Amino acid sequence: MRFSLKITIFQGVQTPEEGTLVGYGALIEGFQLPMPFPEQLAIISTKRRSYSSKKWKVFSNRNTFDDTLYKHLVFALKYEGVNLLFFKKLFEQLQEKEITELLQIEPTGQYSRKIWFLYEWLQQKQLNIPDLTIKNFVPLLDEKIQFAVKGTRSKRHKIINNLPGTVDFCPLIFKTEKLEAYIKTNLSDQKNTFLNSIHKDVLQRASSFLLLKDSKASFTIEGENPTNNRATRWGKAIGQAGEKELNIEELIRLQQIVIENSRFTKMGLRTEGGFVGEHDRSTGEPIPDHISAKQQNLEHLLNGLIAANAIMQEQDYDAVLAATAIAFGFVFIHPFTDGNGRIHRYLIHHILAKKEFTKQGVIFPVSASILDHINDYRKVLENYSHPLLDYIQYKETTNHNVEVTNQTIDFYRYFDATKQAEFLYDCVFDTLERVIPEEVNYLQNYDEFKKYLDNNFEMPDKTVAMLVRFLEQNKGVLSKRALKKEFSILKEREVKAIEDNFKTIFYEV
């Protein structure tokens, strides 16, 4: 079978120049594997130059190799990293005999060993090949390309399995300039330095406000406008993030907190299909933007997610990357009929707290930043969901739901979470640089303005709060209605002094 293709356009996308499609792209096309293509594809140029663009890695013609399955696999592993979904789909098409013959080409070579390990790990079956007796071990993931854990040694294959997950759930994240820059800045230490500079009383009050702000933001993202009681109840749960161990029972408990009125919602793990999207207004036919994991796979996937979380708890694995894999993995699985989005964002809090990126009791209101970047949030969700729609087969049920008819479990356990990680780090950075300082600054300004009012007018706290609210609503000026009613007792010069002080304290830098 031939795999290499000369292309200038592929899958509707223009290449930077004419080149030969190689690696994962060539093999997915050649075998017609039922899976989306990777975010970035590789071509070999006719010229002696190498460079990258958003969608393409262009390699010099010095990288030209024989057009065989083995050589394409070696190229992919060497330059494109490990793609677990690809290997799972490929191994389902090849016979054991074909795999065994493939591995005999370079039986002790590092790429043969990687392919061998991946086959036995993904397929959960052992080939009729004796254990290796050589001494040197090679890591499965190349840490110049993808983020990895320390891992465990497979003596049989002489491979260090440094995958940040298990066979039941293992998203991977590529190293990008943005992610490496964020990790080097050590945002957690920056946050602690900033928080330590704030007076304890102000910090405690800020944490309370931020907790409610984050809770309300999480509901708003779902298009809901909760009562203060409901938002406070969910905020209290967020404030306890990191305290309890993550398991299915805990996820169900969180759903029961999120869903205030469960009369119309079937609680617990779904017992039927699920999707996110709309219904046709005339026929009721589902129009999915995202199709959830099959109900038969939910327990298996969640147990895999929980086991992967335990692996990513190791100290050296970055907290934000771990939060990305678990929280986005959860929302892609979508195990509940309702409440998935809020629990997904709770999981970000949980893992950041568990890995001590944030201190327990000091809320890190990432949902508020997500809400402020809602279009980017939708894009990173769609970046995962939309390419899969072409590979998930379903039929409409009598109640206008979806019933998935093909095997889809691998789509939810082996995915590229790089875009989601970059987005989450953007939000974490924004939370540290803008959201928390804005709240702290507001409280400090409020205290200063209240001190001025106490010294000059001896206003009760409730009156101060009402005055500040009115001034905020009217850009530092009391409305005619307020002057006629609540603050009619104030003289004109007093009103002018109050407005001037408010503007000086709150608006002047």
C-alpha cells in the first residue's frame, strides 16, 4: 500500500507549498481510519527548508524516506509525538501477524519498542514475542514534544511509560511556546506573593466576594440566573474544592448541589444518550454541537478519569495541565443529564487546590475569567466536539434524543487537550493579573470611601452600601430620584463633596 501523497490542498486546507503528506496524516488517509486528523499535519518539501505554520509542519527534502508503514510510523513518533487515538484505530485494522512482522524490522530499535508497547497497552493483549534483554530504557513520550509524568518502567519492552493517564483515560498535551512560557513564569508563586501583600481582613472579604462571583459566573455561562441562595450554596461547594477525594459518588453529590429542583431532571449517571445543541423547531429533530459519551461507557470512562487524576497528582506534573485534562475530559464525556458544565469548572478548582496551585480557602475565580472570554471558551469546546461529529453515528429516539450506534469510547479517552490547556492558562493568568486585583482594589477603595463618610457623615453601613451602589450605577453622580428620596437630607455642597471624593477614590488612578 502507498501512503505518501503529493499535495497542495488537503482536507480543504491549502498547504504552505507543494509537498508530500507523511506521518499521521498520510496513514489516516491511507487506511481511511475513522478519526479526525491531527491539529497539525506534516509534509516534506521539495526544497531544503523546514518551518511550521498553524496547520502544517514542513520538513526539508533531506527528511525523505521510503513509503512504507513502518517508516511513516517512525517519522510520526519522532516528529509528531504519540497519538493514542491513531494507534488504537490502526491496531484495530491490522492483524497480529502484520504487527509482529512490522516489529521484526528493527526489533530492538526505540520506535519498534514504542509501537510494541502501544499495541500491548492499548489492545490489552500480549504478542508472541519474548521480553527484551537489552539494558537501556527509552521514554514513550518525547518530552521535547509532549508533557509527561515520571512514569514506570516496562521491563518487557524496555520502555518508560510516562503517559499521564491510563489505558482507560489519557488525554495528551503538546508543548507549545505559550504553555512553556506560562509554566516558566511560575504563576502559583506570583499569586502567593500578591496575596501575602494584602491585609488579612481585606483578603478574607475578597475571598467571600470572589466565591460568590465565581459561582454566579458559572451559572451565567450555562444561561442561568440563580438566586443568591442558590449561588451561595454552590459557592460554598467550590470553597471546599480539594478537600474530598474525587470519585463517582463525589461527582453525583456535586450534581445534587448544583440542581436545586430535580423534579424534571433524572439525577445520577445518564441512562440514555446525550447531546449539546438545539432541536429543529418544526420536527424536534436533534441538531448536535456535541455528542456525549454512550451511557454504557460512562462508569468505565469516569473510573479511568479518576485513575488518571491520581497519576497526574505527582508533584512535577503541572497543576493547570492536570486541571485541563480532567475538567475538559469530564465535560466532553458529559455524564449527567444536567449540571455537567458547573461540575466541569468545579473540577478546575478542585485540582488547582489539590495540587496546591491555590491555597484552600482562597478562591481562584477562574469561572469569572471564562465568562469574560466566553467566545474563546466556546471555540475550545468546539475544537474538540465539531471534528468528531463526522465520526459518531446516531439515530433519533422517540423523545428526540440521540442514540449512538457505533463504538465511540476512544474519542473521549484519547484526545489532544493542547488548545484547552492554552485557554485555561490564559484564564488563570487573567484571573491573577486582573480579576483578583480588581476585587481587592475595589474593597480597598470601598474602605477608604467608607472611612471618609464615617468621619464626615457617620452613615450606617447599609446607607453607605446603598450610596455606593447608586454612585456606581450613575458614574459617580447621584440621580435626581436618589436626591429626592433616600438622600434628600444631604445639602448641595455635601452632595458635591461626596461625588468628588467617590470619583477621586474609585476612578482616578
